[in-house]
Amino acid sequence: MTLTKNDLIDSIYDGTEMTKAKSAELVDALLETMKNTLMNGEDILITGFGKFCVKNKNPRRGRNPQRGTELTLDARRVVKFKCSGKLRDEMNRR
């Protein structure tokens, strides 16, 4: 099962005395802050959970699988996630 944004909102709403609208505002604000941080090229470290890192990918040679033609893939930035040792240990216990 995939955890969706609505699932996060519902979980906060059920676990606190916040209204559903306030829960949605909180989730939106958190996600917006995370997005802006990553767009600025900064990493996000959440202790006990993991680290989101922005990595720069160099241009590279690629191939169109349908036609077999060679092409160059542009340089780009990607986000990588590395979970914390604590989270990894908890996941492997279950």
C-alpha cells in the first residue's frame, strides 16, 4: 500500500486535536518547505528517518530502445534518499 498525502493528513487529524483543514495546512507547509530546500540544492536530514540528498548527474550517452539510435541525455539533478541505520534496523526486525 502506498502512503498518500491524504493518508498523512488523516493520520495527523486522527492523532491530534487539529481540524482536518489545519492538518492539511501542516502537511502542505512541510512538503513545500522540503521542496524549496531541495530545489535550492540543500540536503534534508531527519534524524531517525533518513537523509534526502540532491545529486548532480552529468550528461551521458543513451540509446532510444525503439529505434536503437544513440542520443545524449542532458545533465540533471536528482533526489536520493538514504534511510537511517535506526530505521533500517526497525524495518528488518519486522
